[in-house]
Amino acid sequence: MPTRIIAVANQKGGVGKTTTAVNLSACIAAAGQRVLMVDLDPQANATSGLGVEKVPGASSYGPILGEGGMLDKVRPTAWERLEIIPSELDLCGADVEIARMENHLARVKTVLQPVLDCGRFDLVLVDCPPSLGILTLNAFVAAEGLLVPLQCEYFALEGVTMLKTIVEQLRNSGMNPGLGFLGIAMTMYDARTNLSRSVVEEVRAHFGEFVFETMIPRTTRIAEAPSHGKPVIYHDPYNAGSSAYEVLAQEVMQRLGLVSSA
Ligand code: ADP
Ligand code: MG
């Protein structure tokens, strides 16, 4: 089976991209799949969230600019079947430098090819920065699908409209004819508020079955897990957030046709 590659994206910051990328990668690895997280955000929150140190020169920056290979950047995490290409601050200069290169929207796709071809991974999850800059567009060109976390608050929908336009442009331009939406994940859901419920209702009315059934609740454990360098399933396995991400992971795997051994 070829390696699958999914970009976790939403141009808005603070909607739960990194939290979702980190926790899904852990849950999917725990379910038996070999997962590679690619942290493309210069803020490197996914890197520290998985307990990996930020080291100068350890990110995908060099390979993207033509120096060295991505496979050499793969680092282990503390968990089986879960590896990472970390990020660090140098990536924040990447936008400008990539823009000067030939095929600048396909740089990540090109350098990830050996990672896909080596057969070491079943799934690559890319954690995108909170913008529609060159790094994010590179992730869109490399990916087969987008997983879009949406925070349960007003204006959640507006960003998705913009994402749809970009996906259509990338498809029509031939940059990535096969690009699609894997699904929309509702995050920071608070069942006690009318706001959360009405936003979910509105998003479901708009996007129907694209929206994953599992909603991620707002919990303190999810928020504090990164400060321990752990996904929430290893920070507090019995938390509602842990079970939610486990169930969401099953949905994601099902949509991708990946089999769970858990
Ligand atoms: P993004 O990557 O989209 O910028 P993050 O995943 O970093 O967003 O989340 C933004 C903030 O919200 C972080 O402080 C994170 O810990 C917190 N957060 C995300 N999801 C939850 C949740 N389900 N419950 C509680 N806090 C959350
Ligand atoms: Mg983030």
C-alpha cells in the first residue's frame, strides 16, 4: 500500500491544528500504523508537543532548499511507530527563500518523495502553519487530502470557503489534480454552550458527511499535555479528550482505508 499523506490545515491560528495533528498521529500509531509527523510550522508546537527537542539544523528547511535529504531528518519519538521531521525557527525564513526557487510550490512534494518511496511509513501527517503562505501551499501540493480542524465558534465557516477555493485552484492548475478534503474535525466542543451546538449544526448543514462524527471536547488535559511533551492519550488515557481522539483516529483511518490493529 502506498504511503498516504494528509495536511492538517486551517489558515486561522489557535483552532486546534497542532493539537489534532499531534494527537491523531499518536492514536493512529497506537492503532498499529507507522506514522510520520512533518512539522512545517516554524513555531514548532508539534515538535515540542511530541516531546522532541528543537535543534538548529534538524528541520526540513535544508532539504526544502536543496541541501540534504528529508529521510536524514526523521527523528524517533518516545512512542513506537511514531516518528517526526521536526521544525525549528529557521523555517520562518523559508517562505522568502522558497519563493525564489524553481517549482517553488512543489518543493515539499519533491523532497518528500523518497520518504514516501522508502516504505517505512503508512501515513504522513503534515502540521501546517496558520497562514496560506508558501509552506502551507507546498503541503497542499504534496498532500492527497486536507484535514481541517474547525473551532466551535462563529466565523468558523468563512475560512473553509477560502480553503475550498485554493483546493480548486490547485486542482485546476494541474499542481495537484487529485487534492481533496479528507474531512472537517470540530474542536474545542463544549456541549454546555448553545454556541458550540449551533456552530456544529451550521457546519454540518453546510458540509454534511465531510464533517467527522467525532467532536473533540474542550478539556484541560488536552491543553496541558503539550507542556509534558506528550499526546493526551499518554498524559491521561482516561480523559474524555483521549477517547475522542482515539475515536476520531478510527474515523480517519477508515476514510483512508487504513486498518486498525487495536
Ligand atoms: P493551531 O495549531 O491551530 O494554532 P493549537 O492546536 O495550537 O492550534 O491550539 C490552540 C490552543 O488551544 C492551544 O493552547 C491548545 O492547547 C488549545 N486547545 C486545542 N484543542 C483543545 C481542546 N480540545 N481542549 C482544550 N484546549 C485545546
Ligand atoms: Mg499549530
